Amino acid sequence: MGLNLLSQPAQAINITYLFGSGDNGLTTVTKSIDGITLTASNFSPTSTTSADIDGLCFAGTGGFCPNLTSFNLSFSAPVQLISYTTGYFSLNTATLTFTQGANSSVQTSFANGTTTNFTNQFNVAANQPINVISTNLSPSDSSLQISQLTVDSVPVPWETDALPVIGSTVLFGVGLWTKRKFAKPLQK
């Protein structure tokens, strides 16, 4: 039975981070769910706010978050990008690119309040920045906001759920060895 438990695949946990008015004016947005912390930072090129009631901002020269075209995301543990929800979209055209190392996902389809799966649901390394860049903002006084970001935790091969089974098995073996070792002198 113990070996059967070890052979079961670890399950990913679906986590959805919400962004909104509580993040208004922050230069770094931090959210922790199920022990995994998301950090949104380095909002640029210039911005006095990172979010409003509709989520994390991208905007041209006159949108809700003026001149905000990029930021970084990072997670405290490995995750896989799954989907995002658009909080507000007032653009005719836009492109969002999520990049970490050689992995990237380019998003070009947006609608208010719509959840969209990433075009490439790639795995993200822990504590490594994901560059999120908005291009082709048109018209220049428009805004695009992300109200939710959903990821799956990436299971670790030796997940902590298996450690008690392994520890119990080792202790059982040590106990049997100890019992046999000390039982031999008594039989003579």
C-alpha cells in the first residue's frame, strides 16, 4: 500500500489571483494563496498607480494608468500559466506578451470581463521574473486591465505528502533490525 501511494502522480492546484481597488496606488502588488506568493513589480516606464478597481493596468498616454506598458510578475514556487481575465478593455488593438527565458505567450484577444486561456501555458520557474509587456496600444488614450490571473502549481517530484510514508517505512525497518539484533543474545 505504501508503494502504491508513492506511485500516485502529484496533483496540481488551481490558484486564481484577483486584482482590484485594494491594489490601487501600490508600486508592488503581492498576493499569497495556498503558500504561493505572486509579486507584480517594476511597473514602467512611468506610473503613479499599478491598478484601479478593474485590475492591473496597461495604458497609453491618457488611460487610467498613464504611460504604463510593462511590469514583472514572479511566483515563490514553480507554476504554470493557465488563464487571465480582462477587467477593462478600451482599446481597438493591443498585444500582451508574457515572457520568461525562452518561454513566451502572446495574447491579442481581449474583451471586458472575459477569461482567456494563455496561447502557451508554459511552466514558470520560482522567483524568476516574467516580463509582461503591452504593445500596439491603440488609440493612445486607452486602457487594458487584468483583473484575474490563474495558474496551476507545478507538483514537485518528491512531494511532502510522500515523506511520512517513506519515514514510517524506514523507521519500521530500523525497528525490525533493532528487535532482531537484541533478541539474538537472549536465545543463547
